[in-house]
Amino acid sequence: MRVLYAIVFSACLLLAAPNAASARTTGPDCGSTALTLWQEAINNDQGTIDQRAERVAHRYATGAAQHEVLFLPTASPYLVTTRAKIIDYFKGFLETKPKVTFTECKVIAPPGSVVLLAGFYYFTNTKDCLQGRLLARFSFLVRRSDDIIVHHHSSVLPPDNPCRTQ
């Protein structure tokens, strides 16, 4: 698993090489259709948990026709690579009707078929943070042709000083 993650991270770095891409900051959601649709799917609390999880999973590339997806969720220690596992993850995540808000985003747009989006967002109403906001950082690798997510990494934002002596 670590090797696979290292390969994906290395590919993102290569795609983001200064001569091959332009980096820019736009609105909090990078002006990205993919992120807007993902956010709407998370924030829409209409329907059953199964329907809601399916709506979110629809934003990710899965299955033979869509190619594979790599998803490292905020609240899971596992690498998720199938539609069924994406749905399972979001069934648990969406139980408390969380809302996501993007606060900062940068875009790296190398030539080719994907764009890299990275920044910060927060969730409210999560199992781990019913009162207040769960701050997190993210990266999305999005296919330009159809705004489908092919890689998503999210992790809780570490404290300013994670190595405290007391």
C-alpha cells in the first residue's frame, strides 16, 4: 500500500513540475466543477444513506470503464480503490449529515488529461466533531474530460506544533 501511495505521490510531483504546469490560486473551491459537484453531493442530505453515499461515489472513477480510483479518506486508515468501498466509507461518514466548506485551494494544471487541486476544507457535523469544525487538507486529481475524481487524499489538519514536550 505504501508503495502504491508513493507511486501516486511521485506521479503528482512529476505532473506538477514547474516547466510543465502553471500553479494558480482561485476561489476556495478552485473554480472546479469536480469539487463543486463533490461538495454538493456531500452537503445534500436528501434521500437514504444508501442514496446519498451512491451520489458521492458517482463523483469518483470506478469500474473498468471509468478506470481505477485511489482514495485515502479523512476518517479511515485504509486505501479505498473500489466503488463498493467508497460507498461503504461514505455510508458511515454521511450518517451525521456533515457539511463541507472549502477554505483555500491551489490548482496545478499540467498539460494532459488531469488537473491537481490541493488545499484546505472543513467539515461540520461529523462523528468525531459534532460541535465545531473538523479541519482537513485535501488533494484531488481530476480528469479534465468529465470532472471525475481519480485520486483523493484527505487528512485531518495536524496541530501547529505536533511534537509537544508535555
